[in-house]
Amino acid sequence: MRRRRLREASDDSTGIDLTPMLDVVFIMLIFFIVTTSFIKESGVEIQRPESSEATARQDTRVLVAITGEGAIWVDGEAVDAHRVGVRVAQLVSGDGSVVVQADKNSTTGLLIQVMDRIHQAGVENVAVAANRGAG
């Protein structure tokens, strides 16, 4: 009779406690979420021109991309050239900055037109992206 009771009691406690493992996995998940850096992309592949004076900007809020074919993208969405200023003004808050990434095969006239539309919409902090090169 005693053996039966001991065997029944030991059957209940033979399972593996997964709580410590789940705690470790949860802590690792939090660590990876906190340390992940999010890179802002323009939505299209752009071949930027090179410049010896290019510097990195950390305060960029909105990316505008101009492809070699003349398409304009604002934060991953295709936008008409006449509406680019309005769209950028909606996305920029107060002192936010805009970076225009013009493909090196795009026309200079389109770049100037896009920058003018952005300035007309009330955004003052606009820069043109370039890769740092030998110059």
C-alpha cells in the first residue's frame, strides 16, 4: 500500500518545469526587440551620385526618391510630381528634415522641380543624398 502511494506521488512530480526556459526566451526576445535598429528605406533602388563632401544625417524624417526613369517615391509610395510637396508636408512634423535621393541617371530638372515643390509646401530643411566617394 505504501509503495502505491509513493509511486502515485512521484508520477505527479516527474514532469519538466519549462518556466525558467520560457523566462529566458522572453528576456532574449525583449533584448532583441530593444537593440534592433530600424533603417528607413525609400522604397526603390537608387544609385546615388558620389561626392567627397557627403556627410551622414541622423535627423531624417522623410525620404523622397527619384528613379532614373523619372518616377518619384515618398516613403515607399509612388507620388505624382505635382503632389510631392503636399505629400511631404503631411509627413514632416515641425522641424523634420527631408532627404531627396536622386538616381544619378535622373534629370537635374526633375530634382530641382521636386525640391521647389517641397519648399513651396513649407518644408525648409531639404538635403540631397550622395555616396561619399573620392570626388
